Amino acid sequence: MNINATLIIQLISFLILVGLLAKYLYKPLTEFLDKRAEQVQQVIDEAKNDQQEARKNLDISKARLDEVRDEILQLKAEADKQVDYHKRQIVDEAKKEAGHIVSRSKEEIEKQAREAREEIKKQVGDLSVDIARKIIEKELDIKDHEHIIRNAIEGIKKN
């Protein structure tokens, strides 16, 4: 019976140990695990909230980025219009200036042509006088003299 009594004592000791563990260890352990589960659930909930907030912020950022992109495209289009406008103004001014230069050049050419004609007429007149003097010196007859004068006058009229 010795074995039976030892077995019963061991069984009673084991039951007392289990009872003590249940009373002093099981309850605090389950409370600790419940608290830990709550904390984990809170962290998960916070992570989900943060994720939703991050998605909202991402959507807001994308919308703002689209707005900024549109503004940039608008500014670029406006800048292109201004560049085209200024380019046209510069070309128009250059054309006007070129027109003025051409007209001044034409006037200068015409002035020089008039002066050249006048100089030629003067030289023709001087030559006519020299020719006439030489002819007179050679004693031409009246017919030759008239013919030379008429040719000189016609030459002067043509110029």
C-alpha cells in the first residue's frame, strides 16, 4: 500500500499545485494575454487607420500634383503665346526697319543718279564746247557745224 499512499499523496500534491497555479498563475496569465491581445488589436486598428489616412493623403497629393501639372501646362502655353507675340513683334519691327532702309537706299541711289546725270550733262556741255572750239578752229563749213550742234543737243536731251 505504500505505493498507493505515495501515489495518492503525489496526486493530492499535484492537485494542490494545479489549484495554486490556477489561482495565482492562470488568472494573471490569462489577464496578461487578454491585455496583450487588446494591445495587438489596438495596434492593428491604428495601423489600419494610418493606412487609410495615408491613402487619403496620397489621393490628396495626387490631386494636388494633377492641379500643379495643369497649372504648369497652362503657364507653359501662356509663355509660348507670349514668346510668339514677341517674336511677331520683333519680326514686324525688323520688316519695318528693313523697309525704311530700302526706301532710304532708293532715295540715296536716286540722288546719286541725279547727281551723276547732272555731272554727265556738265561734262557733255564742256565736251560740246571743246568740240565746238576745235571745230571752229578747223574752220568747218556751216552744215557740219549745225550737224555737230544738233547731235550734241540731242545727246543732252536724252540724258
